[in-house]
Amino acid sequence: MLVGPLEGVAVVVPAYNRAHFTRDEEVSFRHLEHVLGRYDKFLAVPRSLEIERPGYQIQRFDDGYFGSAIANGKLMLSPAFYESFRKYRYILIYQLDALVFSDQLLEWCATDVDYIGAPWVQCADSPWVGTPRVGNGGLSLRKVSSFLRVLSSEQYWIHPDVYWQRVVSGTPWYLRGVYLPRKWFKYIKRFNGVKRQVAQWHLRPDGTKNEDHFWSDEAVRYDDQFKVASFDMGLRFAFEVVPRHCFELNNRRLPFGCHAWPRYDRAFWEPYLLKS
């Protein structure tokens, strides 16, 4: 049960290594402050950055977590990040290319899912999508305790016996001995666990190196109770690519919010933008 809007959920805005914001970023701030102004709000910023913004608490992290998408992804996979917000049940990640349209935040917290964001949809802007699913992390609701549980898991990424069966099935018998040491390495969590996987996540060569792919597809390996929202629920939560198509899929209703509004069909969003 939620303990109240100020204690149960906070909005976290991952900022940059600069103290000034673009016009579009100010539009995103305007929506956040108008729609979700009653909630605790944080700017996540580098330790070395001098910055203040009325209505926001400042939460500082090492400078190395800022300056690029890869650096930001490492922050979103860091236990220290979620430990900083442990007193909240949920945090809403609100990147500065997001918008919110109505205060449904407590209703979304009441769904009790661990992770929800805009669904990935098969289209020209996201040709890598195989199975449409949740989803993007730029505007995403995350249950803090569940994220910490995943990041401290003692589960293997792949069980050594399963790994060995895969090796055996595809390797001639006379070469299996060459691979046997790898099986024993798989018993060492340092080489086959969540800490190693998140440390190397940004090196993935298959187009899934953003941190949200870990939470959408891999977190359940470490906690089989980790609940990612369904595609339909994600569609009601937020749009990202092809917003006109998503609008039709969502029965011509706006979602709670959206991500990457200046990038994907800005003209669709223009009528909904709050004016200064």
C-alpha cells in the first residue's frame, strides 16, 4: 500500500553535465511541474555541477555517470542510484525529452508492476524490434525495492549445467575438453552473474545496449518474480515511436505521457504542448 504521494513515489530527472536547458527541455520541465508538481522531484546531476532549480532536490552522483547515453545507462544500472531513493516505493524516471499529460501517477503505482515504459513497436524508426513489448526507459516507472533485489541477486545469468549442455550439443566430442574450463568458470558468480552482466551491458553488439533492454528482457533471469508491464498496459502509460499509430492502438486516447516527443513526429504532439 502506498504511504502517500510524498513518501510513496518521487520523480527523478536525470540531468546533464550542464546547468542550462534548451527550449524543448524547458517544455518538458513545464509539463512535469504543471502536471506532477505535488510530488517530490529530484535532479540527478554530476557531483561537480553547480545547479539549482526551484522545487527540485539535488541528488549527486559521480561525474562519470554523465555526458553520454552509455554513461547514463551505467547510472541506471547502478545499485547506488536506486539506494539513493530507497525511502520511496517507486521512482518515475523523467528524461528531458518526456512529457506527461495528466496526474495518473498514483494509479500507475497501484498496478504494482516493477517496470513500465513506452512499448517498443515494430516500425521504420525501430526496425530492430522483434516482439513488441515494454519498453523504453526514458519515461518509466520503477519499483525501487525490486530493482535493488535484481542488482543484488545471487542467481546465475546462465546455470553452468545449461551452459554445458549447449556446448555439448554443438561441439564434437573430441573438442569438448577444450571448453571444460569454461564450465567451471560459470560456477563463479563474478564471471556469471548480474554484476558482470551490467558492467558489460554497454558492450553488447546487437543493438540492445541501452539499459532499458536489461530491465525489460534480462532482469527476470535474476528475479523470476520481476514484473514487466504488458504491451497494452505500456501503451496506456506512454508512447515513443509512431505516436499516431500508437494513438489508434490506444483507442484514440492520449497516454499518461510520452518519450522523445521532439524526435518522433513532433507535429503530432504540438497541439498538446503547454504554452509558457
